[in-house]
Amino acid sequence: MKFLDYDSRRYFLFGIRFLFGLWLLWVGLYKWVAIGPNNFVGFITADFDKTWSPHILNVLLAWLILIAEPLLATLILIGWRARLVWTLTALLMFMLTFGQTLLMKPDVIANWQFTILALVCAALYHPHFGKSETGL
């Protein structure tokens, strides 16, 4: 239980890496296993084709979500290039927030929390943090 001796920053990053990483991995894998990739792409395109967004972009972004969520979650969990991965995760979360805004969904405000959380994690990791880039 060495992590209990970490300073506040390291403890937060350790905890959020584990919790957010597991959550994002579950969300990403759920789309592959329970929903199915073709069904998920169909759901996304059915909603977004009603907006000004072109169909091909909607298909590409749906596949981006399908691939990015489990990939970024795995990279978060293993701690590979933490600042880069958290930055990419913040961009993904922003894309998801923007998409909900485009659909005029009122619960979009909840998505901002994930964008900010990922950006805070990216900011807290820096090249001189600990002996390794993950600092753990």
C-alpha cells in the first residue's frame, strides 16, 4: 500500500488514473460487446444525420469513439506518456461534449466535468514529475 504515502498530487493522479481508466475502459468495451460496433455507428449516424453534420463525418467520428475510448483507457491505466494521453482524452471528451451540444441535449453540462477532469490530469503531469513520466 505504498500509494498511501504519496504526496497529494501523486495520490490524486494515481487514484484518478485507476478509477477514470477503468470507467472509460468499461464504457468503451460495452459499446463493442453489448451494443456492437455496427449498431453503435447506426445510433450515432441516425442522431447526427438530422443535423448539419455530413454523414461521412458522423460515421468517422462514431468509429473514432469506438476505437479511442478503450485505447485511451488502456493507455491511462498503464501510464504510457501520461500528459499526451490525458490531453487526447480531454480532446475526446470535448468532442463528445460538442456532439451533445449539437444535438441540443440539455444534459451536456455533465460532459464538461469529464473534459475538465482530463485536462487537469494532463496539466498535473509534466516531464519532471517523479522518476518516470507517470510519476508512480
